Amino acid sequence: MVGLVFAASQAVGLCSLAAQTNLPSRPAIAKPGNVYQSPATQAQQADDGANPAMLWVGQGEKLWSSTDAGDGKSCAGCHGDAVASMKGVATRYPQIDAKSGALLNLEGRINQCRTDRQHATPYAYESAPLLSLTAYITLQSRGMPRDVKIDGAAAAQFEAGRSFFVTRQGQLNLACTQCHDQSVGQKLRGDTISQGQSGGWPAYRFEWQTMGSLHRRLRACSLGVRAEQLPFGSPEYVALELYLAWRSQDLPLDAPGVRR
Amino acid sequence: MADTPHPTRISMPATAKRGDIIDIKTLIQHEMETGYRRDANGRVIPRDIVAHFEVRYLDEIIFAADTFAGVSANPYFAFSTIVGDSGPVTFTWTDLAGRKTVETRTLTVT
């Protein structure tokens, strides 16, 4: 608790730095989140033999060929080798689902295949299998830049995400942009504030002692400003996720990340 | 592969020259439940940790560690060893209840 109060007082200090909040906020030079981590943490992310998130990737690879689910048809049974079929897929999420018109992130798409195509129960958000499959599929786009659509059917969701990013929230009355555009490089508790890029997620976070989704990270930021933590997979967070994906410009995906 | 209740990752070269010093890195997916935490009903969550990790190369111990409740989840061990003859390298993680996760890799000397 003491730590949180301390964080709060520091965060309030940041308010004074904030000028305007209604600007479109895409950093001129996009930098991945790991460059704001300690050298030891960066080294651990860079080495697949040391990156604990690779344990989840390994599980995802196993699940990909598992025939345990529903009709007994594995992901591989329809999609073949993920190294080929899933290459670049993560760069295009979130995206509008043609059938339902809803904005789906990768987790949402995986669960759609679970329910509609494997006739199995969807994985719970933040469950080990969903994190593992998400990490495994995202890894197939390692080094590739984002390629999300923000116009047409996605335009309204994109605007919702942008507006979320620049709107002050919570008891501390802080917008995402005030930390992740206007206070980048400053210290907050033990962290150095990054640009809030999403390309390293899902990531292994030492504080959690486990792997977590982007939405778990977003919930931590919501809590940090004492705002309502939205449910995992909520439409607001998925819209925000679309905005974050666009905002990272040409930054290559480097998930699974390792974070303090 | 032997019984492996916990997922692991091992990175080491498959081949090396006699006398080389090689790096071996290992990860095991394990909660390392400390035994100090309580669940929502106030009951102590039983301690469940990897208590011992041992690596044998041609049946000789080349690395061993006793681990305790203070060790983080998903423990990572990295060490180096000198290459002798071709043969198996066996990794054994043993939990408090004596359950083992065993993995073997073959090192081929060229």
C-alpha cells in the first residue's frame, strides 16, 4: 500500500508536465519497450535460451498440434505448419471480423477458431493455453512491422481507441498520453516510463512471476491511475489495442518480451 | 524422453570439440509456490517448489543446486562445462515431494 501511495504522489507530480491531451499522439521515433528495461532484462529478452516466455511459446507449439479439443481436429489439422501459415498474421490484429463486424484481437480470433471450428469451449483470457498460443502465433511475426487497418469498418473503433488514449482518467486524472508521450524516460517507482508500445506483448513480467497479455498490462496502467480496470478482452481495451498497434508505426514486433 | 511433468527449455550445442567450454542454459516452468501465501479463504497455499536441480554428463555431476522458497517462479539456470567424450547430458529437477522432471540431450564430440 505504501508503495502505491508513493506511486500516486509521483504520478500526481507528472500532471504538472502535461499540457494538452487532445493531440494525436504517435511518437516521432518509435522505440520498443525493452530499451527502457535494464541491460540484464534486455539481454534476457534477446536470448531465447534465457527468455522465460519461451516456455509458453513451447507450450503453444504443443497445443497447435494437439487433437484433444472438441472435434479432435488440431489447429495444425487446418492451418498446417504455423511457421508458414501464421507468418505475419499477428501484424494484422486487431482487425474487423468480416462475419460479425466486431473488432477482434488475436486472442479473440484464436477463441473464434476454438468455438466455431473446433467446437470446443473457448480458452479463458489469461489462461496458460491462450497466452501460450498467442505467444506462439505472435512469434511467427517476429521482426515484422504492424499492418493494421484503421479505416472503413475499423474507423470508429480506431477513434474510440485514440480517444481513450488521450482522455484523462481515474482518481489521478491522467491520460495514457501524459505518461507515454509526455513523460517518456522519467522514473515512476522502479520503472522508466516507455512509449507504451505494444509490440513486446504478450510478455513475461518479473513482477507477476509469469507471462501476461497486453490487456493485463493495460489493467495495471488503469489501476496505476486509479481508474476502473476493464475486463480482459473488453471492447474498450481491444479498440485501444488497435490504436496502440497503429501508433507503433514501423516498429517490428518483438514479442515475447521480458519486463521488470 | 523421460517423464516430464513440467515444461522445460534447454539450450546447449548438439556438437562441440573436446576441450571446448560450452554454455548450457535451462528453464523450467514451475510456480515455485513459497508456502507463505494464503488463498482467498485464508488457507495457506502449500509449498510447492523445485528443491534440487542436478545435471549429469556421462553420469558425472557437472552442476547441482539446492533451491528454496526464495527462488523466483520458472527458475533459470545457466552454467558452462568442459567437453570430454560424446554422451548424454541429463537434467533432473526434483520437487519437495520427490517428483522428477527429467530431460536428456546428447552431446556429440566432433
